[in-house]
Amino acid sequence: MPESRMPAVALAAMPGRRRATLDLAKELERRGSAGIYCASFADGMGLCEALSLTTERIPFGTAIVNIYTRHVTEWAQSSSFIHELSGGRFHFGVGVSHHALNHRLGLATGKPVSDMRQFVKEWREVPRAGELPPLVLAALRDPMIRLAGQVAEGVVFANVARSHMAHSLGILPAEKRNDPSFFLGNMIPVCISDDVAAAAAVNRKTLTGYVTLPNYREYWKAAGYVEEMEAVERALAAKERDRLPELLPERWLADTTLFGPASRVREGIEAWIDAGVRTPILVPSSTSGGQMKAFEELLAAF
């Protein structure tokens, strides 16, 4: 990857800096970023609508929206609206989130794979919605990856292990896996700093919340981190959440995130592409500031 070619990035329009986020998006487009993918928090769908009007060329999408938070009819109409306004640059990324997070929102969740299959069917059948965008399913474990290969135009992962990617992509039908138009993305936490230990500590903090989620722990066990996840489970059972970062070894961290000097991060992106991820999506953090500081460091690295 040439140093001038930026990978795709994750973006969120947090309250108080939404206009600045759109200015950043225009700069990312000017710099030739491979895409912008918007998280569910801070209204990622609203940000995508704004991107359809404030950018001209860059691909973008949701990564992801939670299918349980709106009626499927509204999802179809909104996604079609953005697809049309953007001239076909929009990918509609959807997922089921996690039971604990949905419960906190008062949302009833059933069986993720069957719920998603039904959602996709109903979304495609909404009358008079207009032309629909490519659909990308958020997946972690094998059943949802298999479903993506059956009903979607792409799959997006988040925080997965590079060493396990060959297995995950092997679940997809060969014709989908080898089709350049089939979206293959992964959201990767990244922290750029010459202080490798400090950058690693930032990424550990980022992933600490994820190891509390059973679905992620089961995934990481399948990826070969059984002892590490069982240690996490013992700490959670003992209500020792403050111990979680020390239980996340650098081997696991380097398999799931990117951190360190810019050259090391660029090499890591190449490794993810070699592993089969066509669209690495960087989720930047900084050792010395918030999202805007992290993007300043990212822009400097490319």
C-alpha cells in the first residue's frame, strides 16, 4: 500500500463536533481514504445521510446499525434514501448487537441468525422504498458469516483475530469470497505512537469492554485464546473488572489491533489485506487526546 493511500476509517459524529466531523470527512476524501464507516452510536445513519450530501466520491456506510432499534420499513426507506442521494456509494451495514447491550436499551432479542434472516427478507420486500443499497452483515462467529454468504453483499467484522481470519473467510462460498464486489471489512482498533507500551495500553482499554461480552469471549476462545478468556471469566465472576487489562496479553492484542509507530501500523494493514480483508477499517485512538487528535496522527501517518 503506498504511503499516500489511506485505508478506510471509522467515524462517529459526537455531540458538539458534528460540523467538524463533516469537515474531517471531506479531508479524508481529499486525501484518498478508501472509505468512511459509521458506528451505531451518535447516529451513524444520520452521519451517512450527511456524508451523501457533503462528499462526492468516497465510499461510505454504516458499520453498523442495530436492526432492533427501528422498524424494518423505516430501515428500508432510510437506506434507500441515502443510497439514492449518494449515487450508489453507500453500504448498509447491519447487525444484532449483543444481548446485554440490547437489554440495557429495553430491546427484546431472539435468536440472532434467524432474526437477521427474517430482517433481510422483510427489508428487501418493503414496498415503494426505492432501490436498496448493498447489504453488509456484521458477523463474528461461523453461523452469521454463513448467513452473510447466503443473503448479503458483504460481511464486516470488528476486533477479530487476524490469525483466525482464514477460518472465518473459509465459511463463505468461494464465489462470494473471490468476488471483488463482495464487501470484506474489519474494524481494527489502532493507536499510532512511538511509545509502543502506551499505544498498547490504549488499545487494551478499548477492548476491555468487549471481553465482558460472552459472544466475543466465545469467538476468541475459538480463535485460540482459551486460557486468556477463561482468566477473564474468573475475574468477572470475582467482580474484579479492574484486573481485565492485565489479563490481555500482547500476543492477543497484536492479533486483534494495530499499535506503535506509523511504519508498524502500515505493515499491519498490509498483513490484514494479505489475510483476506479487502477493506481494513481503522478505528483510531490516541495516547494524547480524543478522536480528532487520533485522526491528526492518522493523517500524518499516510
